[in-house]
Amino acid sequence: MIFVILVLYGIIAGVFISKKKMNMSQATIPMIAFAILSSVALGQNYTESLIPEANDGIAISNFLAKFLLPDDYWTKEMFLSRFELYLGISIALIILYFIFLIVEKIKVNVKS
């Protein structure tokens, strides 16, 4: 489901970028927000799995984590690996955002 939403966003953002109504840096902002929100949700889910008294075993603790994690075979290691994955994606998107900003500033200065 999330994959479908991201593909639709990519198509819509691509149309706006091709029509010069949106910059690449502006298109990455919603993806950064989603990645950071996902990292927070998965991090919270992982830390709750470390407290055995909180649940009767391992469980998914929030709404967003239900969409990001598979339905079965939950382990603390899997929760940690997914959290680290989304944290890496968040950092990569933030770096990509700054690269796009620098490239856009260079293009504006070259045209002037």
C-alpha cells in the first residue's frame, strides 16, 4: 500500500517538475517528512519491544508501523533492522535535498 502511494506521489511530482511548477528540492520535502515519521514510528516500536512487561510478547505498537512491517515472524532484530533502514533513508533524503538545493542555486547563478 505504501509502495503504491509513493509511486503515485512520484508520478504527480514528476509532472509538476516537468512543467516547471515545482523544483526537485521541493519534491523531496514530503518524502523526507514521511521517512522521518516512519523512523520515529519504527524506533518507538523497537524500544517498546525491548520492554517485555509492556506487551504479552512482541507486538506492533503504532499505526504507521503496521504498514511498514510484515504481518508475521516479528523479532527484535527485524524491528531494529527496519528502524535502521528507514533512518538511513531519512539521512540519504536529507543529503539529497541539500544537493538539489545547491544545484538549483548554481543554475540560478549561471543564468544570471
